[in-house]
Amino acid sequence: GSLTASARRGKKLFHSEKVGCAACHPAPLFTDGERHDVGTKAPYDKTSRFDTPSLIEVYRTAPYLHDGSAATLREVLTEDNKKDKHGVTSHLSDKQIHDLVQYMLSLDRIGTQNINTAHTQQEK
């Protein structure tokens, strides 16, 4: 299907350099396959760098983060992102966070949205 108006706005945010989500979660797999410090290291963790998960079908993989400490994607982008290490989201409004979450929740199987690198770069 097609994206809702909210998800289309979220897609623009996701792929914008100012927010930076696509830097670590690039299409078409929505992961760079790398490990990054996203500011979620807990005292019992041996490392601060964690695998970048694919966001394909992220709507069915809650809870989120390496330790399952975030119940929702909104929590990942707000409560668990105080230093903007998990995308630069502190400047976004509640509505923009909602739009960004709606886009991420829309990501289905690879190819379902006909997403490719050229397509996402055109919409920046």
C-alpha cells in the first residue's frame, strides 16, 4: 500500500541529514550491519557499542534496544536518546516524533514499498 500522510512526513525526517536515522539504518535493509554507541550502555553491559538492527517489520519486534528496556519506538527516540546518539531527535516536536514513528512502523518486507537508494536520496 501507500504511506499515510504522517508516515510520508516521517520518511522525510528519517532520511534527512539533520535527523540522521538513515545514516545507520539505510535502505533497503534499514541497517548498516555495524555496531554503534547509541548511549544506552547500562552498568552491567561489557560494551557501549551495539548491533544496528534492521527496521524491517520493526512493528512486531518490541520491546526495543539491546536489553529490551524501551517498550515503544517513541521511548527509543525520546526517553532513551537524551544525548542524541540515537538519531538527532531532541529538536523534533511531538508531532514530528509521531510522524517518524509512523514511518518506521510502516516498514514492511524488503521491496514492499519499492524502496531503493536513488528513491530515498531524491526525497531528502
